[in-house]
Amino acid sequence: MLGVTLAVLLHTATLAPGAYDYAPAFKAAEQGKPMLVLIGADWCPGCVSMKRSTMPALARAGKLKGVAYAEIDTDAQPELANKLMSGGSIPQLVLYRKTKKGWFRTRLIGAQSQGTVEALIKRALEDQKEEPTTKPVSLPAE
């Protein structure tokens, strides 16, 4: 019974409002940690699935430890969401990583599986030391 109670508490804690705010993730990213941002809305089924199932499962498995993670609601923070998004489709996962040449972005559009998100994070952590050949982008402040 204790195990079930702890699992429920852990699941609730990962979904607590404000648990994945952009400002702390941005601050960690400025220190060089890759930043992963989930952009979505509560009325979007794919977004809800990512926010309540996929991302919490990755967090419980320790797969988000290598990145600064944030969630942006397009209805609550439309200006920031628009700065981060490409087009209007949601959900979007945007990963920023910092190199000597600047910030580089990788974007996934649509609901993603745990495996896809885990692979994105793993690749970003492996590529952190490599210098990309694409043009740097800016990391939007709040």
C-alpha cells in the first residue's frame, strides 16, 4: 500500500502547477544545460498526453535529469509560446543546446513517444560538445 501511495504522490508532484516553469529552465540553460520545452494547451489531446503521460514517465525514469525542462501553455503564455514555436501546430517539443558558436534548436511537432523524446535528449547531450554546422538561433527570454 505504501508503494501505491508513494507512486501517486510522485505522479502528482510531477504534475504540480509551476513545477516546470520556463524561468528556472532558462536560467539553467544559460549555464549550459540543454533546455527542453513542451509547448501545448489543455484542450489539445496530444498535448495532454505528452504533459500527463509521456513527460512524467520520462521524469520518473530519470530521463529528464540531463536537461532543463519547461512546459508552456499557449493559452496562458501566448507571447512566449509564439517565440518558441514554428507554426501553429501543437504539441511542440523544442530543444535548445548551447555551444561555443551559440544556441542551436531541434524541434519535434506532434505527440511523441517516450522513445522519441529520450532519443532527442540523448542526442542533444552527446552533441553538446560538437560544433554544429547550422546557423545559431536566439534563446527567447520570458
